[in-house]
Amino acid sequence: MVNKENDNFRSVTENPCPMCMPLGAILPFKGIENAMVIIHGSQGCATYMRRHIAEHYNEPIDVASSSISERGAVYGGEDNLKKGLDNLIQLYNPDIIGILTTCLAETIGEDIERISHDYLEERGLGEYPLIPVPTPGYGLSHSEGYFLALKKIISRLARPTSGHQKINIITPNLSPADLREIKRIFTLMGAQYTLFPDISDTLDSPYTKAYHKIPEGGTRLSDIAAMPGAPATIQFAHTLEDNLSPGHYLEAACGVPLFNLPVPIGLEACDSLLEVLHQITGNPIAGSLLRERGRLLDAMIDSHKYNAQGRSVIFGEPELVYAVTRTCLENGIKPLVVATGSRNKNLFALLTGKSGNQLIDTRFLSEADFTSIRMHAKAKGANLAIGSSEGRFLTEREDIPLVRIGFPIHDRVGGQRLLSVGYTGTTMLLDRITNALLEDQQRHYRLNMYLNYFSGEQETR
Amino acid sequence: MIDMSLSHVGASLVEERKSSIQIKGQPNPALKCESSSIAGCVSQRACVYCGARVVLNPITDAVHLVHGPIGCASYTWDIRGSLSSGEELYRLSFSTDLKERDIIFGGEKKLAKAIDDLVEKYRPPLVLVYSTCIVGIIGDDLEAVCRAAAGRHGIEVLPVQSSGFAGSKSDGYKAACDVLLRLIQPRQERQPAAGAMLNYLGDFNLAGEAWIISDYLRRMGIKLNVVFTGDSSCQALKKAAGASLNIIQCAGSMGYLGRAMQERDGIPYMNVSFLGLEDTAASLRRIAQFFNDAGITKNCEDLIAEETKRVEAEIWGYRQDLAGKKAAIYVGGGFKAISLIKQFREIGIDVVMIGTQTGRREEYDTINRLVDDGTVVLDDANPTELEKFMLQQGADLLVGGVKERPLAYKLGLAFIDHNHDRKHPLSGFAGAVNFAREVHDTVCSPVWQYL
């Protein structure tokens, strides 16, 4: 039997794993060309989220707030929101604006659909894309907020479009470097695409002489509108439920075939992506990608005995957890604790379905916090953790080395540049993992061997 | 007149913001400050909860429990560099993680259970329960829940009235001070004078700053009773009324507490600053003066001479390279901004733009007195204004927090981290040399020549 635990009954969360729903919903808007976001709520919500996101990407993160005050909380925040939109448009002149709610707005019953409708009418803005997304912080986690925003944007912008060649690519929150790699793979496979969201430039923008308040890049609105004409959608959201799935929406409402794949980290997941691309385009697998695949295999062989020592804790957003857990299993690293802060029905079922007998001793934690992750990691004797910076107490308190991946990474530089997808990205991730094990082993090797085996006369030790 | 245009984008700043921006030397009405942020302007300010949490979080042996949705606890978990010489409980972030059903049915029972569980697990002397936006709306009675829990467990359980929307970050400071006042046992009548013993208010022991100041005081022959709130414990805070003087560094957050303790406990207070050589020396002298003791005065002069000698040459060296550079300042409070003007002067740098998130009227008056004509002064600025005025004023560097840092870098400007998660002290003589070194490191870095 698989050992599952739902921590839902607990009264208190210690060191939270997830972030709140509106934070997740900001990110897709940051991946659209010339877009802005306004958070309908207290001023602090926008500021906390900006700070959290800015620290990861090392990019300015401008997000407006309707700055609801005591008066707004009593009489409603409609005027604040409308004024906020006016000011935001004056300062940034965006082509699309996301309106995200918060705990406060939802609790006082703000109807943002109606307010945005009225606003467009009052200002004579016609079809201007204002995209309201209900994201109460007490609702779901940031991971679901992310996908809900994507779905709302697509369902609002998508137009009946005659068939074209651009495959829809929908990703969870991956690093800008990962997105660049996915685009490279598609290009090598001779596949045209619409990547949405595309933060590869907007949240990892090059230094230029002229500063752009809204960074250049991002998915074009016209490309999002044309997504219904795509030959297929490739969505890296294997564990996502249909009601939140943008790819499912495009399939059900517009008839675009959906290939819902795991994030292409790990040999098998990369193979699946290339098989699907081959199937859709009819193109053979590019020779250079086959050589990259061969190099990954070479790395897997080179490192397999080191990796066999790995006893890992894996935590984070469900899609990443799935992909990293599979990658560990491919390489003989035992996943001892697999945890997500989100509530996700499919993650553990899919993992055990695919690799059941390899996960017999694995502790699964849903809606986890870091204190429970730490407790189980310690009890199981983990020697490796893979996840975001939030797992840093595993190192500080339990001396378990942490390989950083995902969001947020705020105690190291370069989270936006970490490459982990594709054969090459997987090779780089695997090297980071193996090297963490090697460093740990080398740090403890002499003393451990001495303590284990030396039984002679104690000299000066 | 202030040029409000944004020439490169053919737009302009928001008209309503105009009264919060001034140029020193021009005939100006009073700068608009201490008012609500304007919607949609992308203010850099945080909320009431943030202000309260910043002030109280350094209490090391308290359980800091956020009654609210997960985000509020998530974004404030161990993000600040306050150090402890003992307990580490304050580095954990606890949340009742309110969900939809709690919003509908109320969160009081969940909160009571959370307190019980935490007390059983950690046995803290103090539980601080922070209110968040929704708690203010759904009307959970924190006061009653906390009082009942305090009775059950025989410890201090105090609510922090920090619903995010109910004011600004400074209202959060006040909420925190109110909690501290409840915690401090009032001074008994006829309590004997404490001798040379003081409380130090408004230092959060970032990178050990309170330890540096504590060492100076000890060498002067003055006993430090307790710091508010860096490296403090519940027990020590309770006994704060035993001191004979309160010195206040961060007046924006702690001035209120100082005034209240003067009124209630009859303890006089004195505003000090340990940022920069000049302010540090002047503050130490004023403290010595207060105690009017020949020994303390001599120790004070010896200390200033010794410490100044230790760092002077190094700072002078940096000054050679930095003289004539121009600084922009955008920080949280007025106290910090004021100190920075003087500190920059010590290393030959002029301030050309200065603003704060929550500066008070009298602090802006002081700023206005200190800066040169032509300096742009602004309250509750946004990225658009910061960009415009830093470029227009030809700033070489910006001092700010985490959100401002990438903006400076994208504009090709040097940057000084004057925020709560920095890892180096900026207080006292040691801090002054760190500051000068940091300015030198960033302004004189070779990277800029490649831009």
C-alpha cells in the first residue's frame, strides 16, 4: 500500500510550502506582450508578491494595486479599482490588463466581472481586454492560480481561427531558461509554435541602454487569439485537473487535440515530447537532439553509482514534483518524501500508477508544510533535497543538501537561468544533483570512515 | 515647476501624485505625506500587517502566529536578518491557513486549537496572534480567543490588530507598539531609580547591529536593559519599565512607544542614530550627557576616539574615489533617510533624490533642511517616478529595498541594500565603514564600464 498522508486536519501550518493564489496568477500576465496586472485588494498584497517575484527573477516586477483602505472595505472597492485602472493605463499604457482579486475583495463580495464590464463601457474602451480572475488567497494555491489565469486569458481572447501550423505550448511556471530551451527544441524539430505564457524575455530581460517599464517580449495577443486554429496543444500539466486546464478548454471548446505531457525533465519525458512532435509534424527527430539524448545517457551511466546513494526529498509545485520524481527514479535515486503544498488529486496517483513498486517506501505529503516535510525527511534519513529555496531549513537544521529548482529561489542568484528541461537541461540538472551527493559524501567521508571502522589506539583526533 | 512629463513614452505622471513630489529650493506648499496610497500608481508600500510583523518578529522566544490565509505567513517567513543569541522560535512562520469554510463559519475555533497545539509543542512564554485583512472582515474576536488561551495556558497570548487594509505600514508599527505596551509591566510607584540603565528602541538586530551598540554602551559603563525588539525575549521586554532612559533609533516605528512609556512609566526618551560616524559619535555623547557622570563621559570619549581611529583611514580612502558622486535614496522610513543624507556626506556624496514610503511630516521638514537646493523629495513614490527622477537628476546610485534593486540595475545604477534581509551591519563605527565599503564596491565596480 502506498503511504499517503493528507495534512488537511491540522489546525496550524508551520513554515508554509505554497504561496497564495493571486501570486500564481500574476505570472501568466508577465508572459504576455505589453501586459499589466492590478491586484484588487489591500496595498500590501501587491507589494509582498512583487517582492517575492522580484527576488527570484532579479527583475523589476511592477504590479498595481487598487489599494483598498478601511473605507473601501466598508463601502466597496469599485471606485478604487476604476481609478486604479485609469492610473495604471496612464502610467503604463498596456494592451491587456489582468484584474486579480484577493481575500479582501472576495470577502467583501466585489463583483469584478461586472465592474470591469461597467468600466469598459463608462470609458468607451469597447473590446479592450480586461481579464478578471477570481483568486482569493484562501482559495487554492499559487499553482492553481497560475493555471486559472491562463485559462481565463485564453477563454477571453481566443477567436475562431482557421487552421494554421503553430502548435500551442502551455507550460507550468518554468524558468525563462527552460522556456528558451523548449523553443529551441521545437525549432530543431521544425515545429512552429505559440508558447503561452512566454516569460523567457520578460522575466529574464537583457540589459539594454533604454529601459522598458514593461519588458519587451511575451506572447502576442494575436497569437493567443489564434490558439483555436492550432493543429494541437502540447501542455506540460500532466497532473492538472480538467476544470483548471487551458489545454482541456481548447480541446473541448475549440476542438484542438490535447497532448497533456509531463514537464520534459528526465529521459522518458523528453522522449514523449519528441514522439508527440514527430507525430504532429511528421518530421524525424533532429540529429542534434539525438546526440543530446546520447550525452544524457552517457551522463546517466557515468553517475549511476553515485546516484544510487541518493535518498531524496522532493517538494514543490505538482508538475515539477512529478517530473523530478520520475527523473530520480530513472537514475536510481530513491524518493523518500514527495511533497507538494498544493491540493492535487492526480499527482500521487499518477506517480504510483507509473512507478508503484519503486515508491513503496515513499512518504507522500499533500498540502504539506515544511515542518512536516522536515520531520519525515529526518525520520527517513534523506541525504538530498530537491526543490525551491524554501527548503533551506532542511540544510540548516538537518544538514541535508538542497538542489535548487523551481520557484522561488531567493537565497541564490540565477533562478531564472536554471536550465532543467530537454535532454541537455536534464543532464545539467542531473549533474547538479549528483554533485550535491558527491560534495556531501566528500565532506563527511574521512570522519565517517574513521568513526565506522577505526578501532586502534586513539591518537590525537 | 516639476516637469511631470514622461517624454520617452509620451505620457505623464499621475496628477494626484504631484503634491507628494517637490524640488528643494522652489516655493512649495507642504509635501503631502502620511496619506493613503493612490490606486493604480504601483506604490512600493506594504500593509499594516507588514509593519506590525517587522517590529515584533525579532522577539526570539515568541510564537508568531498569523491568523489568516497562507500567503501572509508565506511571504514573511524568515526573510529578515534579525539575529538571536538564544531562542530561534521566531524564525518559524505559523499560520492558521484559513480556507473558504473558515471564511464562512469563522476562524475562532481553528485559531484556539492552533494556539493550543503550538503551546503544547513549543512551550513559548508568548504567543502573538496577527490579524490579517479577512479577519477584520469576518469579525473573529481575537481579543476573546487570546484572553481565553492565555487563561488556559498561563502565558501571554496577545492579539496584534494588523488587518492589512486598516491603514498603512506605520499603523502596523503602532499596533505593534500597543502590543509591547501591554506586555511591559508598568513601573511601580517608588520603584528605585535604575542607575545607568537604558532601553534601546528601534533596532532589530539585523546582522548583529544591536550587539554592536550594546558593546559600545557596556564600554561606556551603561547597562542595556532590553532592545526593542532585536534579540529580545518576552521576559526581558516585560521588565522594560525598570530602565532610566529610552533611546530611540527608528523613530518611525518606535517613537510612539517611547512617548507612551514616558507618559505611563515616567521614562524619558531621546532620539538617537547610530548610522554614520557623525551621528554615532553625537548620539553616544548625548547619552553620556544624560547620565552626567564623569566616568561615563571619559569612557565615551575614549571609545569614540578609539573606534574612529580604527575606521577613519579606510573610510577616507573610499571617499577619495567617491567624492562628487550623486545618490538617490528611497527607503521605508524618515529616520533612515535622514541618517543616510549625513552618511553620504561623510563620503563626499550628494543626495539628489530622496523619498520614503512612510516618512512623517516632521521628518520631511528635517530632510528638506538637510538637502541641497534642486534635490527632488518625494513621498510614496512608484517605479515610474523613481526611474524618471533618478535619470533626470543624474544619480549614480540608489539606496533601497529588494523591490527597488532590480530597477536600479536595469537603469545601470549602483545600488545599496538598506533593507531587512541584508547580511552586514550598518550601525555604529563598524557599520559606517561597511557602508562606505559597500558604496565603493558598487559604485566603483568594473561592470559599469561595459554598459
